[in-house]
Amino acid sequence: MSRHTKIVATLGPASTDPDVLEKLILAGVDVVRMNFSHGTPEDHLQRAATVREISTRLGRPVGILADLQGPKIRVGKFEAGKVLLEKGAPFILDAACALGNRERVGLDYKDLPRDVGSGAVLLLDDGRIVLDVVRVAGTEIHTVVRQGGELSNNKGINRQGGGLSAPALTAKDMEDIKTAARLDVDYLAVSFPKSAADMYMARQLMRAAGGRALTIAKIERTEAVDALDEILAASDGVMVARGDLAVEVGDAAVPALQKKMIRHAREMNKLAITATQMMESMIHSPVPTRAEVSDVANAVLDGTDAVMLSAETASGEYPVETVEAMARVCLEAERSAEVSLDREFLDRVFASIDQSISMAAIWTAHHLKVKAIATLTQSGSTALWMSRLNCGVPIYALTPSQGAVTQMALFREVSPVLMSQLHTDRDVLLYEAEQLLIARGAVAKGDLMVLTVGEPIGTPGGTNTLKIIRVGEHRLPTPRTTDQE
């Protein structure tokens, strides 16, 4: 059984070496994430080139996701690098402070004093430290420590319940989008979007820079949860970014929100990535905890397109072992997944011919118990629609576009295959598709398979034909001859 759920791995010091990167790809990485919070444009360019060289050599499609830093809502630096905050002690967040001490600390986000008032609750360092705001005076936010602990340089700040006005796209992000376009990345992840407008702007900036990346909205703010469907409509997918999200809405609310986001994404024909602390213990351990195994499995059963690793592969001690463990868990969860295709078709309306053909293909494939679905696609849209409903049949997306191949590396259940489509004769193309899948071991003589194609050949969005064939019985059409007198 081939794995349906895709794996995203973050690149970093532990995974930059080409030998390690090759092992990660062989272990099951489908998409690499480049965290633009770290590194220079030159670093990212070099890593992208290395990924593509290894991917080409191994013959395994690997997508590239550029993850923007977003607004830096953080404390500044301390004279001693860190301080210990005690419960009940006063503490000041001061936008005008240069170096902090036990009494106060500076802010990277200078507008924070305007965003909070008396009674607000601030959560620092992923909620490990809790401050109650007493009053705001000019650049100073006077607080009392509710939950203390060690606070070090540049730790993040969240406001309980959301409400910070920081824009999703900073000046740095706008420059990074230009770099991402130069890299020709497949996906652009936008941090802390609050509305559809943030996602539209990111897409426009990417297109203006000459990039083709699909956009992923990282749902990290309370406001983003409230505007989920409009953000989804303006994006190509979402990332369930459980770290900052848990701090803002409370950790107990996250599991239900994760299920809701994945469900809405699939219903709206969008992608979903589940992220944050999925195998956190494997940063320092060669085996995951049982809770982590259950977490990954539940995301798979929810229908996520991909599960993502962050520090585990960026800076962990066991990056390859982590990917291998995640792949095993995904496979086992998929074996036990219930296929409820008939129920999922209820109340669905298909808006176009090509989408209707896609739905007919997976319905037919499921009820005929075919071995594979093959779709000849230009952009990958047909494969995306097919992958939104679980029919239990592998989907092979055959495309002449290298860009579509690497973008489809993120689609659940889809195996992208580069196929030259030089012929304009439909029957010739279908024969060549069949032979290609036989050569890959996807089907064998006597198997049933479903094929979809569009006519005229090579027109994006033109899928209008479905054909059911028994492998080995399809023949090339006999060339027509004209009798000469």
C-alpha cells in the first residue's frame, strides 16, 4: 500500500547536508518547508537547488514551501540574556526600552501599547508566562505576573482572545515573497492572516514578482478562526498552526478546531496541513511517544493532506528516524480509515464539467473496485478535486508540467507523474498513459482502471471524458491509409 498522506519536513541545520536531505526524501518527505524566519536569501536559494537536484536524481517529486515570518510580536533582549519572573511581581513591557532587566523589557512590536488596555491578558513564550495588564502609560504596559518563570530574549507575545492589530505582511515578508518567486517555490505560507484581504495581497505580490506559488493560510489568530471560510475562499489551503493558535484560543479548543478546519478545507476543495509538535519528543529521542503517534494518526483520519515536522527535522537529533516513524504511522492509520464515499456525495453540487468528470471517476473507481485512477491534467485541478473525497483508490496525475508535478506532491492520495503529452490523439495518449503506469508497477495486465482526459488535448480546465479500461486490452489506433489509383 502506498502512503496517501503527505509529509512536510522543515529544513534547518540538522537537514541541510545533502546526504541527510537525500535520506529524508528516501524516508518519505514529499514537501520541504523553508522557514523564512531564519537564513538569508542565498541560503534559501542554495537549499532549493539542492532539493531539486536530489529530487530529480531520485526520480521522486518533492515540493517546496516558503513559510513567511510574519509580524514579530516579541519581547526584546535582556542585559543578561534572560530573567526570572516571580508570581505577583510587577513587570513592564516598554516599547522604548533598549535592554531589559528584572523590571522591564523592550518590544519588537512597538504598537503593542495601543492594542491593549487594563484587564488584557498577555501570554509570553507560548503561554508559559502569563501577565495581567494593570494599566498602559505611553510606551509602557504595566503588568502583574500571574504565572512566572524564566523569560529569555525575543520570546513571542500573544494576547488571550486575539485582538492585536499587527499586519500579516511586513516589509520583510514582501521582500521574502520576491525571494520565494526567484526560488520558484510551489507554496507560500502566510503567517498570522486575519482576513481574506491578507491572502489576496500575498497572492498579488507573488504574481507581481513572477511566482506561481499556491497560497497557504496559517490559522494562528482568533480572528482567523472567526473568518475561516472567507480566508479559505481566498487561499489554496490552510495550515493548522497549533502553537500560536493554542495560546490565543486555549489548548483545549484546538482539537475540535483542527477537525473543523480540515473538514471545511476538503468541502471547499482546498488543501490542509496539520502542524506543530507532531513528534516533538523525537528532537531528542529516536522513538515517538504514544500520544504523538495518536496525534499523527488522528490528523490522518481527519483527512489532512499533510502532516508537518518543524524542529524535529530542522534541528533535531533524529531527523531521518522521525520521518520514517511518521510515515509508518500514516500508513497504519490509512489502513484503518473508513471509506464512506456514498455518504460524502450527499448534497454536493458540481459547478463545472471537469469537476463532474472528476467526481464520476472516483465514484466509478470505488464501486468497480478498480486498481487505479489516472488523470491527464495540465494544472492539477482535476487531481485536487478527486483527492477531496476518499475513495480508497490511488490517483495518478499525469502532467507535462514540472511545476504541476511538484505542487501535486502535497495532494493527499495523489501520485504526480511527469508525462510528455506530445500527441493530440486521445487514444494514443491513453495508451501511453496505460503503458507508463504498467512500467511503474501501478497496474498490471487484466486490472481495471479509470482514465480521464480533456478534449481538445492540452487545454487547462477541459477534462470532459471518462474511460474505463481493462489493462492490456487497449490498443493503439491503426493509422488510416488512402488508396492510390
